[in-house]
Amino acid sequence: MERTGDGRSLRILCPKLKAVLREPGLQWLIGSPALPFTVVSSVRCLHTLQEGPFCPDYEAEADDLRSLLPRGFNVIGAIYLSDTNWEINARKAAAASAEISRILCRGDGISSTIGAAGDLNSKEIHYFIANSSDSMEPVVSLTFEENPENSLWEIGCLLRAEVEMKLPIYFSTTRPSDMEQILFPTVDGIIEQLRSPSVVYMVKASNGSCEAGYINVLRFSELDFSADGFHVKHLENANEGIRSERQLCSYFCSRRDSGSACRLQEVTQPIQVKIFFNQSKKMVKPAAPVAEFFPADGPAGQVMLNVNLDILGYASKGLPVAAAVSKIVIPGLIDQLIVLRSKFVGDITSEPHQFCPYHFLPPGFLHPVTAIYELSYGETERKQVELRRQLHLRLGLPMDRPLLRVANALAFVVEADLFGDKKLRKADSNRLRDVHSGMPSSGVSGGLLSLVDGSYEYYHYLQDGINDNGWGCAYRSLQTIISWFKLQHYTSLNVPSHREIQQALVEIGDKELSFIGSSEWIGAIELSYVLDKLLGVTCKIINVRSGSELPEKCRELALHFETQGTPVMIGGGVLAYTLLGVDYNDQTGDCAFLILDPHYTGKDEIKSILNGGWCGWKKAVDSKGKHFFLHDKFYNLLLPQRPNMV
């Protein structure tokens, strides 16, 4: 640690650190050996003992943090948030961080920790450095980085490793409670395999970082395993003529222009590590095949567990890639395997569990975090919601919007796998988005502009090879609305087709089976049913007896866009439109409606759409006296409500 005068220096990269000064409690400060004495992020301590909120349950906290943080990040300090004596609180925080660090490092804690105290009255944070001799020194040089992303990713890089395996588990059908005794040795066997020198690690560079198709193959022929990882005694490189500088992580990192901020690129292009187990290892001595018989003491069964490991690690670019794999990747896989083992414990014979890790980059964080979800629950199942709620609480995220759903997971850029086969995550839709952007003035003098909040895709007639001309406008408006929920990460479901919309209405009993595959119209009521079934979204419906009454609803519509921000469907007679906003002068009553017309049948060309008026401001009565909304038709307005959810 760098000394400055009679104190020490500390860098703060965490952009949301001061936001923790809200309520009493303990916050863990996260850093990395690649960035000495630098706070990268902070997370809340959730597991406490009965003695009070400042008495952590260290083992439970360590289990959660191992699952949450990429390997290479660790607890380097803590903040004690209170309105009492901050000097005593800082010492308590330092002691707590030293203990959690010792557990996370499996016995070997860091030599110096940060003890900080946040004063809830003055909203100030006082920082100290505590060392192993129990002395406390105040931090006299505190630096807040203006571009924290650059500081993090110019020095370090991400590594990613994935392993998929199936575990056959044999159990007694009369004693399913013995599952833990059966499962633990099986997982321990996989851990021993990961430690085996016969394992081969293939390291692939991030996109565009080196020669096309270059792969570095590492074989660790002698390994020592200790608390802080593997120590490589000997490394074989399968590539002939490899230069020594290619051993560093920097060689495998994506190249970018000097000085450019590249946070997202660095995060979405980690160094890929592929792991191969030697299943055909040569025998030391020739031997005949041997079959072993293990008699069961009662009725037995088998269950196949699907184990998906997917870990991230953070390493200095100057670290040799062999050391990065041995000290970060392998221990990270073992940690995640142990976490999954604890999740599998229970009666796994009743239904198959499908746990899957997902990586997220929530707002206010510079590095990804990992969450392990049970996919068989579904996104809206109660247990899954409670898990996300706890993650939001730990990370200090708002509780009224989904930031850690599967739809928000990082989509890593992988051009090809290690054998050249394409392994791309499904590409985003190529439909036009936000076609109203840059729209000229509505022509309302002194009006208040209220618009849709967020992105959407433009769905219209004849897309996807479906000839819905004359009957599909409400379907297309619904698809546009659902695309908004998907792009705002409220759901990971794909936008449904016409047939899937019809299927949903049949399943809830609103339509007969013959409705599927038909060309029957649907209206605002049907749209509300589908949104409720597929997304769990509730809707408000406004009824007006005549198109002439629609301007009277502008005040209510403006409030909707300001508070909910979702696209609105307007249905009247045999026509349906998507409403993206209103411009309303509450003094004069003058108003205009921003209409996205699903009746368009042309190509997805923004110029043709705008010039043709398929997206544009419409007044109830234009300058020529023409009525846009028909006076002899009733209208229903569907106002989807933004879910208050995690």
C-alpha cells in the first residue's frame, strides 16, 4: 500500500459509494489485487446474527459473495453505517472485513484492510487502514476517479470459463434423505478432476486481439493446490514457436484505441477458457477391463443432474495466462461447483433441478455480478422473485424495476467456439426501433410533450411472411407493446406471433379452439388478457363513445406517459393504432397524438415511413377539417401499467 505523509492513500472507483449513507448497517468494500488499495464497488451485508445488524454471519456472507463476485475480486474493507462514534465503528468495520476476507481466501486474509465509518447525520465517510498489528491509520489521500471504467479495464481483463456436465446420482428410494451423503462425494470427485494435471485448458483471445483462429493450449503437468489457488510447477504449451510475451493476459485481450472508454466492450469480450477432461488417459500398466459390483441394500433409483458452470474472473493484464487460469479460473469453477452442490441438496428425486449462472452489469457497478437461477421456477415464480429481491437489496438496486432478470444478462460476444463452429447468442431483432426519434414539432402552441419512455420495435402488416393485411393491426400493436417490455428487460420472452397470441387467448378460455390460425380481429380487451397471461402485466382501459371525445382524454394520457411510459393501443371500429405520446395545452385544449400506424405494408425504411405519415403527429381535426378519429365509432384505449417488480 502506498503511504502518503503520515497516512495512506486510497482510490475510490465505486460511483455509488456515497449512496450507501441511507440507513444503519454494514457494507462490504470490494477490490482486487490487480488494483492495490482501490475500492471498486460496495455490497450490503445481509446475513447477521441475533446480536444485531452489525454482527455478520460470516459463513453465510462468504457463501453468497463467492457466488456473486467474479473471482479476482474480494472484500478489502467495510463501512460501518451509524450515527454514533465513527472511530470505534471504523475499527469494528476493519475487523469485520479482515474476518470475511480470511474466510473468502480460505484462511489467508489480506494483510491490510479498510475500516470506514459512515456518519448518517453529516453524510460523511471516514476512512482508515488497519494492518495485522491491529493499528489504525487514517487515510489522508483520498482520490475519486473521474473515469473509473478506464482505471478498471485498462489494467485488468475478464476471463470466462464454461463447463457443462451430467451427473448420474444413484440413491435409495426408501431413504431420499441420504442424498447429501451421496451427492457430496460425487461433487468432490469432479473437484479432484479439475485439479488433475491431465486436464487441458484452451485459451482463446477476445475478438480481434491476435491472429485469426489463434488458440493457446495449456497443459498443467504439475500442480500444487493451496488455499489461494494452484501453483504451476511446469507448463507445457502445445503451440510451436510461441513467443514469451504471448503468455501474458494482455496478449489475449481485445485491442482498442488508446484512451477510448471501452467498458462495455471489455466486459462483453472476455478471454475464453475451454476445459477438456482426458477421458482416454493412457494406463501406466496394461490391465484387463474390471467391473466392480456395489450391491444396494434396498430399492434404488437414478437421477441425472445437469450441472452448468459459467464463471467470470478478473485478472491483471500483466499476469501470465497460466497463472490466471490456475489462480482464478480453476478456483472459480470449484467455488461455483460447491455453491451448486448446496443448492442441489434436498429431495432432488421429485423433480429435476436446472440451475444456471447468469452474469449482469447492473447500474452503478463497474464489474459484472453473477446470479444462479433455478430455471424450472420461471421468471415470475415466487421463489425466484424473492431471490432477485435479496440481490437488489444487497447491491443497492431499486425495488421497482427488473434489473437482474434473465433478459438483462450480459450477451457475451463469441464469434466462434474453439473448433471454429459458430456459437452466437441469438441476435437482436433487425426491426426498426424508436421510429419517432427526431420527429418534428406537433404544431401545438404552448403544449406539454409527453412521450413513451424507452425503446420499442415497429411491428406492422406483412412482416414475418404473414399476410395480415386487413385484420392484424391489433396484433401488430400488441407486438410493439410487448417489444417495449422486452427491451426494457421486464421479460425474456420473445415477442409472440399471431398464432401464439391466439393460442394464449384459447388457453385462458376467451376463444374457441377454432380461433387458432384464423384471421379474426382482436381488440383492447383481448390485448389486456394476453399481456396478463404472458407477462403478468395489468392494463387500464379507457372507453370513449365517439372519436370526438378522444381529445378530452389527453390530460389522462399525458399522465400515463409521464408515470408509466408504455405504448398505448387505440382501437376503434376495425382499426387499431399504437399511441406513442401526446402534446397537450391544458389552457387552450389544443392537442396532438403521436401515432405509430401498424397498417403500413412497405419495407422497413425510416424515410418511407416518416414521409408517408405512418409515424407522425395527428390532430383530431387537421387544417383541412378532416377528422382522424371517426365520430360514429367508439374507441377503447389500452394503457399497460409498468410493473412494480424485480
